Amino acid sequence: MDIRTSTGLLATLTAVLLGIVGVWGFVDGYLLGSPGAWFAPTIGSLVVAAIAVGTLVLLGARSKRWRENPYW
């Protein structure tokens, strides 16, 4: 296993761990507990973030030049 494979594996595990912690915090704080006045702003922020990320993914996927960059 070379250094790039090890680093990629570590980055993937870190992202998965942060996702699990985030989902656990959301479920514990909002679904099981009483969210109070912060529920609507939180859901609104999540919707805006999902739309922004989805738009960027869509724009990137439809680009004709994304593989022409010398970086790849």
C-alpha cells in the first residue's frame, strides 16, 4: 500500500466518521429531543445547502471541459 492509497483511505474514513457523528447529533438533538425554536432554521439551512451542493454537482457533471484540465 503506497502513501496515496493510505492517505485516501484515511480521508475516506475521516469523512465517514464525521458523517456518522453529524447524523447522530442531528437525530439526538432534533428527532429524539425537543428542538424548540431552532428546528425551522436548521431544516432551512439543510435545504439551502443541499440545493447549493446539488447545483454545483450538476454543473460539474454537465461540463464538457472537466477532464481537459492538465491536473487530471
